[in-house]
Amino acid sequence: MSHSLTFAKRRRICAPLCLTAIAVFLSIPAGGQTTQKDGGEPPYHLPFGSGLFLPSQATTENGGFIPATAFPSGTFCSGCHKDIHRQWRESAHANSFRAPFYLRNVEALIKAKGIEASRHCEGCHNPVALFSGALTTGSKMGRPFDEEGVTCIVCHSIRKVESTSGTASYVMGVPAVLMKEDGTVVSGPLAEGDVMADIDQHKRAVMRDFYRTPEFCAVCHKAAVPKALNNYRWLRAFTVYDEWQESSWSKQSLAPFYTKPVARSCQNCHMLPESAPDDYASHDGSVKSHRWLGANTAIPTFYKYADQLRKTVEFLKNTVSIDIFAINKNDGPLVAPVEKQAFSLAPGDSVTVSVVLQNSGIGHSLVPEQRDFYESWVQFEARDAAGNLLCRSGGLDSQGVLDSKAHTYTNRLVSTSGKWLDLHEVWETRIRAYDNTIMPGRSDLVRYRFTIPRNIKGPITLSARLNYRRFRQGYLDFVLKEKHLYPVVEIASRRLVLNVGENKGTGPGVDAPEYLRWNNYAIALLGEIQYYKAAEAFRKVVGLNPKYVDGYTNIAIATYTELLDHKREGADGLGENGLAAGGMPDGTGNLFLPRALDSTFEPALVAVDQALSIEPGNLRARYHKGVILRVLKRYDAAIDLLKPVVAAYPRFRQARQELGYAYFVTGKYPQAREQFEALQAINPDDITANNYLSYIFAKLGMKDKAAEQAQLFADRKEDVEVEPIAQDFWSRNDDVVGELAPFHVHDVKIAPETPKTARK
């Protein structure tokens, strides 16, 4: 439709815009208190150093301010992009500042730390406020831009991604809607139709190839709290980009347990095509959706955006799979897959149900980002033949408060005083006393135990649901100041009927091959630190499918991971895969490992060699064999295995670590430097790279660089001195302690007697 519109009609739709101010920056000298050059505003305070926008990592092309009037409003863009504007207006981006769920929290930060501290947040939540200089004590600047948060021209004026360290790690350019071939912004008043008169100049101004990359999203969808904000130390807040980059969705790593047929980026999932018949950017009647559907159900509920809420709920559905996989009767052997096995149950029997949840459809963790004030949990129920509720875990009371013993995917941020920071006061955080999620492609195991009532008749129906809501009820009450019950989304569910009496093993199964169901169960056992059980389950996998190469490699992973965990007990500061991240007094970092390990690690080597006998070129198996040989100090052999892995997967972080370490301990310092610097290019905040590079640069005589890396490592490594804070928190929170215990069981009490009528 858009291509059939006449040029005259296009000219009438485009509203005029004065761009005189767009090319003007208001520069401020660094240091101390300085004053903007437009007059009328108070001194601009710089409490965090000479950078105008600190503690945000955002900056502008010349380091100066950009007047708010230089940023065209979304309304201007709607003249030609009616459908995109409608989608954007209902998105979290458009409501990133004005929504009360954000405002109440940033108001608390400002009260505690001053408005200047909010620069840390507004680089992502309200960039126009940041770059215009409005965020300083006493500012009386008009702020109509607050209503638009991350408006169209904000994203479309970013000129460079500085790094993937997040917290607004981008460079803002001169906002413009037209740009000449030489990069010159077209300034001065624009007449009606000037944009449509030269579409090439418009595209040149507002589009960059990197806008289509996950690294563009990383500038805000990864964040840290710096020492300047918390007066403590650098703390990573969330790592959505890293979670994607290390997942099977990126196809950049061999660490995941599963592979995807094609790579999918943030944009592939969150900007799916949506109908746009009235938009000039439409192709075949659709545009890449600017709703950026995710998990925010609160904003569309608050503003009554029915389309956004409906689409968000649809987007969340079935992104995680649930399998009621097994039971144990009276603590006996595992019966699995439960619906395919013959067994009997009787009144009075104790039944432990194993529920496996797999994050199969999300490119990052469940729940991502700041999960301390979101809420996702498993709701487990057992009902009798009449539908009467026998027991439940994970229910909500009449006030919307979640059962404290529910299995949840959340975290607990704790302050110096041991207080649970239940209102998202991230600037007060000292430690996460609890943190539970499911990473992409990984599985979680939740176990429930109940006793079959003596008076039961007929079958028992089990159900397991994964629920989600935004926000946790306590935070929602804080924000809205009155009781509201916001939507609970059922992401996935599963039902299973158990006969009280004989079960013949002929029940309907799960729509997945049995060997993969065992594989998911085994992966979950790894997460529960049940290494021996995991290895046994992986052996079940290859028994069912002897040609499944990854099954043999997984046996090796379970076997050598258990050995490494046992051998390094009591060692300080270990990085991923057993690499030392906390100091290397012997120059190797392997003091925790004995010299003769060949026989101990033989089962792991046998398993990985079985994988390679089926598929000699399997790089995942070669990588894990390289890890085992590195542990056994066969460094040259490890290097030979790891080099082709890194060549094929240059952004595979763990392979870079392993190869770099092998080079380091064999004295090949230039080669080790190459690996760890490549690792930093992928993740600028990798503390293992900081640690090893401090030693490598020292060996190469580069003292300044060595000191710089050593300081970064000291700033970022885990602070063990705050661990007593978490221990004190655990002592006062039994429910958290229960969830922290590996392989724990949720004991679900049966009602005193079976109700006579069904309860919904």
C-alpha cells in the first residue's frame, strides 16, 4: 500500500520540523561545577568525575550536551510512520520513564543519592533528560520528553556501540532526520515533504547496519552498578546479552547442551513482522514490530493497552516446556517416564513427583534482567476424581501474595545490614543471598512430595504450571499505593493422571523422544550438583539412542565436573571450568589438583572418545577432551584440540579461556595474551581475563598494562568478606535456605480430609 501512495499525499502527511538547534551542542569544560551556556540553568554538578554523564557510560560524539529541542518527538515521526508509532507508544521503550513502576524506584534513588545519581539509570530510561543536562540539582528545565522515554530518534541517533559492557555503553550522535552523503546533518527549517523528497538522506540519517545486531541491544540490556553509585564496588546487575551470546541461539558457542538450526538475534525474536498498512516503512504490508514484545505485562495493564497485553501474553506462552517426568513411591526407585511404566499406588503411599522444566524457547534466562521484583514460579496441585484440591504448592492468597515456600525464579538482594531490598534498591546491594533462574537450553528439576489420603477414591490428577507476573505483589502495592491484582500469565502447564491402584504404563506421553526427556532430566541433575545421578541418566540417554553423540560427551561432562568440584574444594577464587581466577602462587593456578590424575579421569576420557569414535570431527567433544587434557597437564595435546575449536567458534568464551590458560602455563605469553584479549573483546568485564592478563603483561614487561588489569580484577572479583551477610540472611529466612539446598523436596501437606465439593 505504501508504495502506491502519490508523492503529493506523502508531502501532506509529513509535518514540518525546525532543525536549527539539532546541530548545536552545548559544550561544558570538564571538572568541578560548570554552567550550561544557554543560561538560566543552575550549575551542573559533577559528583562522579569529569564525565558529564557519569555514572552512566553513555556519551555524545563531542562529549558535550545536546539540547532537548534537538530531539524530534515521536509525534513528528508518526506523520509517516503511523503504525510503528502506535506500536512504539504501547511498548516498554516508550514508557521507560513515565511508568509508575520505574518512577517510584528512581524517586527513591534520587531521595537517597541526589538527582545526579539517576544519570546512571537515564542513559537507558530517559536519554533526552541525560544528554540535555536536566539531571542536576535545581534544574528547572521543562521536561515534556519524560512522556516518551526512549523515543524514536534516541535509538536512531546512536552512532556507535562503545562496548558490550552495557549500562548505556553507546555514543549519541547529532539527532537528525536528513543527512548528506558526506555525513553532514541537514540543518535549518524543513519544509513539508522534505523527508519524503529525499528518502536516501532520511535513511542515511536514521539507519545504521549495527542497529540490526544484538550488540546494539547490549548497550542497555546488560548493566552494572558502579562504585560511584553504591559507594562499595563494581557489581554486575544483569547480563541478558551475555546469556544470549553464550546460548545455542547465537550459534557462537559449544557450551550449550542443544543446538539451533539457525542463529537468532534479539531482533529476530522481539521484532517479529506486524501488520502495518498505513506506514511508509511497510514492506508487503508489514514492518518489524516496534512493540519489542517481552515480559512486561504491567505497563499495558496500567495504561490499558489491550493489544500490547494480549500480544505479550501470547509471546510468553510455551517458551518453557514442562514434563512431569518421574515419581518415587515411598522413597523407592525412580519410575520414569512415569506414564510409560507399570506400577501401583495405594492410600497412605508417599509420592515424590519430579517435574522437569526446560528453557527451550527463550534466548536468555527465565526471568531475565532484574528478577528481584518480578515473579515467576511453579504451581503444583493434586486433585481427586471430583476435582477437589488435595494439596497445592505455589498458590496466591486473597491479597495476591505468593506462597513463601513456592519454587520461584527470582533473587534476593541484601544490604550491608542484612535487609532484604524488596523495593529494588539496587544501590544498597552488597550480595545476592539467593538467585534462581533457568538459563537458555538448560533444565530445572522441582520435586514435590505428598501422601495419598486414606479416604481417597478414584484417580489423582497432578498439574504443574509455570506462572509469571509483573510485579511481585509487595512491589506493586508500594508503587500503586492501593491493592491491585495484576495479571498472572500461565507460560506452560502439564497434567498427569495417577490411578490409586494399578497404573499400566499406557498413559499419553510428552511430545518429545524419550531419550531427550532423559537428557533434560540429566541436565537438570547437573544443575542440582547430582553429578553421579546425572551421569547415570546420560547413560540412559545413549542406551536409548546409541548414535546420540552429545550423550557421550554429556557423560564426560558430568564425570569430570564432579572430579573437579571434589579436587578444588577449599581453593580460592576459581573461575569457569576450574581455571584459577584468584591468584596463582605456583604460576599455574592448579594447586588444587594432584599430579597423577590419569586413572581418575579415565572414565571421562573413555566417554568423550566414544563420542569422537562416532563423529571424529565433533568440535564439542574435542573441546571437552581438551579441557580434560588441560586438567591432566597435557598442555600440548590440549592446545592441539582447542585451536581448531577456537578457529571455528572465535566467540566461544570458554574455549578462549582454556586455550589461553594452556598457552600461559607453557610460557607462550604472546599467544596467551591473544586469547585473553579476544575474550575481553567479547566480554569487556571478564574477570578471568583481567587476572591472567595481569600476569601475562608482567611477563612481557608491560608493567602499566599489568597494573591496570590487576586493578580491574581487584575491583571486580567476588568479595568473600560479605558472605557472612548472606549467611545471616539465611539464618532468618528458612524458606530461602530450603530453596538453596541442592536436590531439595517440597513437602506439600494434604488437607485434613478430602473436601466434598470441588474448589477452583
